Amino acid sequence: MDMFDEVLAGERLALARLLTLVENDTPKGRAALDYLYPHTGKAHLVGVTGSPGTGKSSLVNQLAKAFRSSGVEKVAVIAVDPSSPFTGGALLGDRVRMRDLSGDPGVFVRSMASRGALGGVSRTTVSMAQVMDAAGFKIILIETVGAGQSEVDIARLAHTVVVVEAPGLGDDIQAIKAGILEIADILVVNKCDLPGAERTARTLKSMLEMAHPTRPGQVTENAFWPIPVLQVCSTGCQGVEEVTGAICAHRDFLKSSGEWQRREHERMQNNLDALLRDMLVQRFHERLGKGEYQEMVDRLTEREISPFQAIEALLNET
């Protein structure tokens, strides 16, 4: 049995090794994605995002345990950490905060570097989720780095987006100002034991009442999903079951309304567009040569030509 089949059989060591190959974008990693792709499409991808300091990691930790307690056989966590500016690797802060999941054989936690991707969601995140999907994980929780407006990228990957807020961060409506509210399927006010939690929840509810209830493309009445605002204290497990219940309810809504298929189609298009851009740029650089490209950068720096003129010249050379 080779590594690919071992992953399909649920071998954790083979899965860990293959995820490393995929994250490093190796030829074997790409071959694995080709082999495993027909076995994907069964997992529920749940994005957990929000501003720094809202307790996303603690919430993901409790959600994974709650799903396991409710009978979900296999739960995976992808913790997208900020990249080290020196090595490009993950800082592993989220994984440290999820150490109590390590004793559960039904939970697999993987940290990965954002590598500068907007919202912390790189193309590799999509690929790693596909591998976990093929390995039989029914729920895949994807926690992204808190990066403000760029967090909308998670909506292009996940079926369900959980936006986490917390009181006492200096601005009750910072999520709305960052453009993050529009992509939420579920809103969670974490640290509800702190002063101001009720006010934060009320503010979010009032903003939801003024917002349009559907995303672009949703035109039918059965595509309406009333976004819940839930209060949670993840360190004390208070309200966590309500969040897992809302996630499952949203999945059922997507299936019954036809939104699942629409979002799946949209996800595939976004992924294909990203792959196409990356491959075209990579092949362009391979054909052009580093010297010619750097020469064009030098001319831009000296203001001899404009960026559009540089692009035209580079395209003509290839």
C-alpha cells in the first residue's frame, strides 16, 4: 500500500507526511492531489475567523471536542498561523493552544503558514483541506489569522463561516467596519463573561437587521438564512454546543436550499482561477529568465518606463 492509499485508509502518519509534501508544493504533493481528488467533496468546511484577541483558537479547540462528543467520527483542524518573516514557516501559536486535542485519535490538528496570503488563506490551505477530506474527516475547522478586511477570503473556501467577536476590544462594530460581517453565516460573541458582551451582541443584531439577508446570487426565498448571534465563553465551554448546533443547522440549510451546490461551484471556480494565475506566473518566469525580469524592474525603478509598458514588453519577449 503506497502513501496515497494509506491516506485514504486513514493512516495518520501518512497523512502528516503527505500534508507536508502538499504544503511545500512538491511534484509528489501535486500527484497526490490528482489521485485523491475523486474521493473529496464529502467534508463540511467550517471557517473560523475574526479580529486578533477574540479567542478563535480557544473556540476552535472547544468546537472540535464538542463535535467529537456529539458522535462525529473524525474532525480535522487547520490552524493558519502568521508566517515567520525569516523562515516563512508557521509560528505554531495556535497549535500550542490546542494541545489538549492531542490525546484524541479522532482529531487531527495541522498548523500551516499563511505565507503572506490575504486573510491567511493561501492556495495551499485549499489543497490541504482536500487531502483531509479524502482522508475521511467529516468536519474540517479552518482557523485563519486575524487580518481585518482580507478575512473575506475564507468565504471563498468554507461552506460555513463563523465570525468571532469579543467585548472590550475598543470598538463594538470593528467587524462591520472591516467588512467582515457580510461574510458571516454565524456570529459568535466570545468571552461573554466579560463586561460589554451583551452590548456587543445587541450591536451585531441591530446591524444584521439593517443588512440585506442574502449574498449575491441568492434570489430565491428558500435561500434565506437568519444569521444567529451566539454568546460563548470558550474557556468555560459555555454556549459551545449552541455553536455546533448552528453549524449543523447551517449545513442542513445549505443542502435543502440548493446553496451547498451553488457555493461548491463557486469554490471550484475560485480555486481554479487561483491555480491558473499561479501556474501562468510560474511558467512566465521560467520562460523569461531572471536577468530579463530584473532588468525590467530596474527600468521601472529608474522611471524609464511605466508598469503597463513593462508588462507589454515582457509579454512581447515571451
